[in-house]
Amino acid sequence: MNLSVQLAPKNKRGLLLSNPVMTASGTFGYGNEYSGLIDIQKLGAIICKGTTLEPRDGNLQPRVCETEWGMLNAIGLQNIGVEALIKEKAPEWVKWQVPVIVNIAGKTIDEYAKLASMLDGVAGISGLEVNISCPNVKAGGVEFGTNPDSAAAVTSAVRKATTLPVIVKLTPNVGDIKSIAMAVEAAGADAVSLINTLRGMAININKKKPLLGNVSGGLSGPAVKPVALSMVYETAGAVKLPVIGCGGIATATDAIEFLMAGAAAVQVGTATFVNPHAPIDILEGIKDFMSKKGIDDISRLIGIAR
């Protein structure tokens, strides 16, 4: 049974995954946090939490709240900064079989380019995921991802600054996600991942004020899956790049739906908070489905429902 997928077929380095199950940025730390719970080497890839030039403390508490069928978060890209990542995390990743992709976020286009340049050639880093879709920061993030021109400008700057495979993470908070995907494709992206969280909020009726310290946050979890699936289906029909599906994937059935819609791989995020074994369970479920259906290659699943 062949489960391998190539996420950067046109890039000289390539980004070959042993299977299509990845972890989503911001939900899996730097990977080592889960190494005592599951065999992380069985995963297709790990995407580390969003990384910025300088360390960030993130937004005011409270930053997370549970919702019906999901979760709101307004973490605000809390992270150790790129220099600490290179010094402390990358040397550990070198020893791993599973490829690690670094999610990067900046306040300006120049910051994105500088991050890409600093990470280029660092052992242990297999690719970059360009975050132009975070709704929880006041500068950068989603403001670049809602316009085709600005999305393309960030992608182009990153592409020029690195030889690493470049994945661009798209926001669902737009009217036409296809136009954004097509713009970053033309600007040199190797793949796109979608969706990031939907903007939302909650109110504490006893305190008579927003529940999150940041007022609004990003909605993730099973509640967003139908939206994510639809956008993946749309995008896969509009670009020739590999599409990575993300949003509410909690079971193997969810993941298979995304693959059939045209995703070459999937990211598991919020589900790991409920079940740390979710990514491995999903991988095993995909294998079981393929075995029962007599499918010997994952490529036969990708886009079959189109």
C-alpha cells in the first residue's frame, strides 16, 4: 500500500511525505511535546507553531474557550522567536524521520522574507508554511491573506528568499478563496493549505463582556469542517498546486472526505486537544479504508469525488 505524497513536485528539494497525515500549526507545539504520547515518527509531517522574528508573549488571557462542536482561540502567535527555534529546536528535528515544516508569520512583507532567509539551509527544517491567515494578531497575518495582490507579494518575497518548499496557508475569511489561491500559485507557492480559523467570539453573560481577552478569536473544530471541505473542493479545482486540507478533521472519515475532494494531504489540529492520538488514529483509519476497498495507492483516493 503506497501512502506517500509529494507536496512540492516542482521544487528541487521536494517535500515527500510517507503518508498524508500532518499536524496543524499551533496545535502540536514543536512536536517534542507529544513524543511521549504517540509515535510522532509515524506522521507524514509536523508543522510547528507560528514563528516570528522576535519572541511573542501572545494576547491577553483568557485566550481559549470551548464552543459547541469546536473551540475559539486567540493565542496571538505566542512563540520563542526564530533565533531560539534555530538554536534549540532544529538540532532536535535533525534526528527525526518525520519532516518538520516551520510556520512563519510577519508584520510586514520584509519580515516574512527575513524569516524565510534565516531558515533557509537550516538542518532539520524541510519546508515553510507561510501564515497569511491568522485572525488573532493586530498587524500582519490575515490582512495579507484577504487580497490577491498582498497575498502574492508575500509569497513572492518568501519564494525569492528561500529554496525550501513554500506552502501558503489561506484564510476562510474572504469572499473568493480561489482568487487568493491562484494569486499565490502564480507568485511561486509550492502548495497551499486551508483553512485557517474562522473569525468568531463569545460573551460571558455574567460578566457582561467578551469572554476572550482579545474580544474575537479563531473558531476551529468539527463545526468548521463543512466550510473547510467546500473551500478545499473549490480550490483544488482552481489550481494545479497540491492542496492541503485542514479544518475540523477528527476522524479517518473526515480525512478521507478531504482527500476525495482533492486534498493531497490533511492537517489535524483541534482534535489533538481532545485526543492526542487523533493523527495516528486517522492514519490507521485511512489504511483500513483503503484495505477494505482494495485501494493500493493513496493517489487513487485524491480527487475521486470531483
